[in-house]
Amino acid sequence: TPFTLLSPSLGLLLVFRTNSSYGRWDEARKFWGLNINHTRDLNRMATAWYGHDGIPVDPTLRAEHLRQVSLMTWAFVRSMKRHLSPPAEDEEAYVAELNARLAPEQAQAMIDAAHRPNRALYDLSVAIDRLPMHFMRKNAINKNLSIFEDTLGGSERLLSSPVPLFYSRHTARFLSTWLLLLPFALYGQFGDSWNHIMMIPATAFISVSLFGIEELATQLEEPFTILPMQGFCDKIGANCDEIVSWAGQDVYKIPEEVIEQMEMERPELEMKSNLALLGGEVEEDVVEEPKKKRKILKKLLRIGEGI
């Protein structure tokens, strides 16, 4: 019958549509997962690496620098959420949150920007550049910003490239026509019931099930309308604020007596290392006996002359 021939085609069409829609939702979810992971990573490194080369750290200045890093991290994900939401859905809440958390000039500059997530990333780059640390560590932190650019670009691709409209329309028309004609195919199957009455609940159940699959695909193909992006932003902001509140490396100092002991032992340790590299042997009591130290130096010189 025509229904026997068309049923596999309808099933494949619904499967392909659902799979493509779920793939879009899963990709958007993974982008936000990367945002959550790398915002934590960025603030962790900034907090742990603040300061270098034994330069004294002003606790007040440290707290302000790290607070700016945390705020700009939150401002990026919040601006990304606003960027991916419908135009009139989130504007008032976005403006209110920025004015509540950022400095007035900074908040207004971000609100007035043509591309707000890019402006937030720029401010985050400036905040990282102000941190007193080695440039190699700053480079490691800035790698997270490149990942943020990738997640933002991938999300924009999903937003600007929806499932083709004719694909959705064809599926809906095919399904509607198939269900409209379904009672004719079921009429003879329910001849044992009174006046074929059982055909009505059977048709209703099949229609609800298949239209439910179609509606599921329709909702999933626009992932940013169903993902809890506001919850993600609040979680990221809370995590970053907690991380930058932790004590840095300037607080956990090595006791002075331990440092002095290490300085005393360093020449002997370096001597042992040099001899090991040159193929010499080191006596066990090299630290205790000064005479053996001189012998080791002479031996080291002879090996060096041989080289």
C-alpha cells in the first residue's frame, strides 16, 4: 500500500531532522562548557602567578587587579549570552547587570559597542596585561582568550546558519498529509470494534507521537533559546570571584632558616650535578668534610682540562 511504501521515508526524514537538530544543540552546549572550564583556568592562573622575581606585592593593588580580571571574564560571557539572545528579550537585564557590577564608563563603553563580546574580550586582555608577571605566563593566560574567540565564533555560526526552511516545511507537510490520510489505512484494521470506534484513539496517539518528534526537532534546532545561559553566566561569575579571592604565592613564604639552609647547600648540590654530568663520582660525605670538597674541585678541573 502507499502507506507501507511511504512510512520508511517518513521515518528517515524525522530521524535525520532530529539528529541534525540535536547536533546543533550539543555543539552549543559544548561551546558553553568550554567557556566554563577556561574561565576558571584563566582566573586560577592569574591568581596563582600574580607577582614575580620577589617583587613586593601590595595586597590592595593585587585585589583590584584580580577583581578586574574576574569582572571582565564575567562581562564577556554575559555579553555573549546577550549577543546570542533575541534582540528584545534580554536588553534591560543586561544593561542593569553591567551598570551594577562595572564602573560607569566601562559599562557604558561595553553597552555602546557594536559587538559587545569583542569589547569585553578587549577589556579582559587589558586587565591581563596589567598583571605583574612574566610575559610567558601572560601568553599562557591569553591562550584562553583565543578559545573564547573560537566558542564565540562557533556560536555565531550556529545562530546565523539555521536549518534550511524548506527542509522543515517539507517535513511538516509530509507528516501532516500522512497523518491526515492515516484513518483510511486504519479503517479496515479496526473492523472488529463497534463502528470502527477504536480507530479514533489509535490515530490520535500516532499523531501526538509523531508531531511530538517534529516539535522536539524544532525546539532543538535553536539551541540558544533553550540552554540555561543565564545560569551559566551566574555560575561563571561566582566561580571567578571565589578564585581571585584566594591567597597568592606571596602569602605562602618559605621560612628564612629554610632559605638560608638551601643557600648553604646549593654549591655542593651544583658540584654534584656537574660531576655527574662529566662522568665523575661523588663521595657520600661531600658536605661534611672540606678536604674532600677541595679534592672534588681538583678532579673537576682535571676532567675539564681533558675535555
